[in-house]
Amino acid sequence: MRSLLRLCPLLVALGLMFGAGPAFAGKRVALVLANSAYQHAASLSNPVNDGSVMAKTLKEAGFDVVDSRHDLSALDTRRVLRDFADATRDADIAVVYYAGHGIEVDGSNYLIPVDAKLERDTDVYDEALSLDRVLVAVEPAKQLRLVILDACRDNPFSKRMKRTVASRGIGRGLAQVEPTSPNTLIAYSAKAGFTAQDGDGANSPFTIALSKHLTTPGLDVRRAFGFVRDDVLKSTGNKQEPFVYGSLGGEDVPLVPVKLAPAAPVANPQADIRRDYELALQVGNRPAWEAFLAQHPDGFYASLAKLQLEKIGAERAHAAAIEKAKQAEAERDRLAALGAQKDAQAKAAADAKAAEQAQLAAQKAKEQAQQQAAAAEQQRVNLAATAPSAAPAASAAGTNVAALTPATAPADLNRSVQTELGRVGCFSGQADGNWNTSSQRSLSQFNRYAGTKLDVKVASTDALDAVKAKPSRVCPLVCEHGFKAEGDKCTRIVCGDGYVLNDDNECEKKRAAKPASKPATSRRDEGEDRPARQRPQAGAAAGGYGAAAAARAGRGSGGSGQIFCNDLLCRPVRPGCHLAFRGGGGPHNDANYEVCN
């Protein structure tokens, strides 16, 4: 309950900001048209002055666009309306103000440009602009479409205009209108069927009242026109009554939102304590935390400071355990090298084992203290971000900060560090809050390339701050074979014609393929069915040189030049003889024999 009471000022401020009634802060656009210098009728003295006053009023009200034009022809007016329709497409409020002559023909209203002649009643369709065309220009606006017509003057065109059809009515003033689009209002300077006065001064009574009430901050537009009506009735002796046609919803729709004064900052009684805590956190050593606790022994920040001291103590105990384990191992190895007695070696081995177990216990205690301190610090940061007064309130309500376990807040811290490591290109896994071997290896990679010495065993706020401080990628992008790093993406390597990708991820020129060796095939004349005299014998195959020598010897001695070969030797056929084929063949079975005359 006490925490809720402390949060009440914040809730009240939020209520004032978001619940104090609609205050449209969207885009607002306006078009001001004023026609005085009519070319085919008497000039009007006030419309241009009225247009200047309204343009100034809307600009001072902070409208995003105020386009002011005067004495436009019919063609120019159509172009201006077309351009203004483009400006209303992303607007929340659109306003068109027109001062000049207007006319009603057969129940429809028309604005008369300065170049209109209106010699006959049907000319109004060609030379004037219908009110419906103006409504089309404001139709895209999302919250309010407002058309203001100070055009109910006594019209000289209607008196001299020729009637092409006797039944066509030309009314006095403007005709009553009912907008078909929602959130649309059409304001007349005088009620339908009545004319308005120009007044004795430089501006009409209607415009004077508009400039006074229409842009009052936070005033609903319907109430603003109510005040305008009252002022005009009063200034004209109840002869002119402005009128508004159309309807809006139940919420107030002001043309100008209320400017809320900035809420006064809520005093935080523990602001000084928080600043002292953050200073001690920056120093980060035992004397700084002891000095803080001496100044602020109790409360939320004192509990956090005690956790920081426990973390420092656990880290020192872990460092001492590591040193003791190293000394015990060194003593054990020294005694073993000297060949000391077994009792001494056994004692040294037991001491080394005990020191190793103490080191593991100290490591576990250090990690637990770091996680608890990180969880508490993360909670402090979160509370300070949501509501500056929430941290002391939690302490006053009895929150046991020292009892925080690493089962809740560290998961968020782990996830945050994983996310940031992924952003700088050192972690490619899923940020699931599980600080496993992959996460430790990722932080180790960050240490390597960022030049830091962060403890990779746990995710700490120091690690989170260090990674967050890097604006861009730290670890290099490693791509698979066939891809190369381009910025933060891996793109496929494409080699040109005649080149291939080698094992080193480089394009090299293709090597010419070696011609494949033709398989040895037996020629037809070496078949088994070839006559023996036409086939090389086995002896000739085995000793081609001997067969050639035998052939030369046969020719030299007057022989036929044929050679007789078997599985033992080759010799020339005797003079007067020739070889004949008898079939068969094989070891000790000659296929050829000599035939002598």
C-alpha cells in the first residue's frame, strides 16, 4: 500500500496527460479564400481583410499548413482546391474559410469567383464552384472537416440574371445543407435564407467573432461557434444569426489542443543516496563500498552495496584458492621429483587435492555472488527506468534484496548480454537466457577482438555495458566455403567463365583435361581365325628382334622370306618351301607347317 501511495503522483500526472480530454496533436491544414475584386459586379471591401485575419489566426494557432489566396478566377480556384485535397490526405483536421459572394440555385449552393459573369441562371454551373466541390477537398481529413462560409451577402448577380426556366429558383442567401460525410461541419455567417452584414469596420462581425473564439485552446469547436453566434447577434442587434450544419460525436473536438504545463518533478528523498551508490559502483572496490555503507548503513541501496561487497570478497577468496592450489601442486611435484618418502608425497597429494576442491568451491561461491549482485543491480536499473521513486519504495515495503536468487533476474541479464553479443557479431545462437558454453565462448571472442578482460563464466552488468558501448560489429563475419563476407552478410562467390572455386575459396583457371587413353583392342588381323602365316607367332611376340633377323636371313639365303615360329624359336622357311595353315595351335601344337616342293 505504501508503494502505491508513493506512485500516486506519477499516476495523477499520467492521468492529466492522457485522460484530460481529447487534445488532437495530429496534422492540421487550412485553406483561406477571399474574393473582393469582382470583374463584373461591384467590389466588396471586407472579404480580403477578413481572409487576412483568418489566415493570421490559424497560423498563430499552430496549423501545419495555411494556404491563403484572394481574388481567384474559376480556373485558379479549381486548381487550388485540387492541391489542397492532396494536403488533406494525411491530415487530421482540415478547414476551408471562404469570404465573398455566394449564390443558391435550385437548392444548391455555389461560390462565385471574381471572373464570373452569370448572365443567365445556367451559367452558374460553368462559371461558379459548387459547395460540394469544396467538401470533396476536405473529405480525406480523419477527425474533423470544417467549411466556413462568410458568403451570405446580398448578391447582385441574382437580381440581373436571366431565367432560362421560370421554375428555377434563385434564393436569398444560401440554402440549408446537410453534410453526408461524418465529422463534417458547415458554418454559415447567417442562417439559411438570410443575408449577412459586412459591418462598419474593416472586418465583418462574423470574422471578428471567429478570430476571437475559434482557436481557443481546448475549446470544442461546437462551443466555439456557440460563442461566435452570441457575439454576432449582440453586435448586429439580433439581425444576423450564424448557423452550423452537420454533427460530431460525443467527445470534444478542439481546433487547438490544450498546452499542458510540464509536470513538476516528484521529489525523490533518496536521490543523494542513489548518486552516492552510483559513484561507488563506478569505483567498484572494497574501500568505496565500505565508505558508502558507513554513510548509508540501512535501506535499499545499503542492501545492494552489501551484495557488491560479498561479490568482491568471493572473487578475492577465489583468487586466493587458485594461488593455494598452485602452491600445493608445485609442492607435490617437487617432492615427487626429489623422491621423498611416500608419506610426504601422499600428504602433498592430499593437500593438492584439498586445495583443488577449495578452489572449485570458491569458484562456485564467486559465481553465485556475481549472479546475485548482477540480479540486484538489474532490478535497480529496471526500477529506476520505470519510476525513479520505486526503488526506495521497494526497500521501505520490506523487499529482501539480499535474498534475490539467480533463477529470475539473471535470466533476463543473460538474455540481454546474448542479444548484444549477437548484435556485434559474436553470438549466433538464440538469446534464451541460458548462459552455456556457447555463450561463454561468444563472450571470450568479444574479449579477444574488443581487447577487454571480462569474466566469461557469468553474464554481468559490466559485460552488458561493455558490449552495448560498441556501436557496430566487433567479431569478424565467418562464412562457409563458397561464400565471402560483404558487410554484415555472406554472399556466394561466383567465378567467371573458365574459372573454378578452389579449396582456398579463390577462383582459379580451369586446367585442361588429359585425353583419356584408348583401351587396347585387338585388330581384326590378329584374330584367332586369321591364317597362321599372317599372324605373329608367340615367339615373334616375345622376341620381335629375333623374328626380324630370321626374315632377313631367309631373304639373304634365297628363301621365301617367310618365318616359321613356334613356342621355342623363330627361323626362316627353307628355300623352296612355304608355310601352310592346318588349324589348331597352342603349346607344342604348331598351327603352321612347311610345305616343300
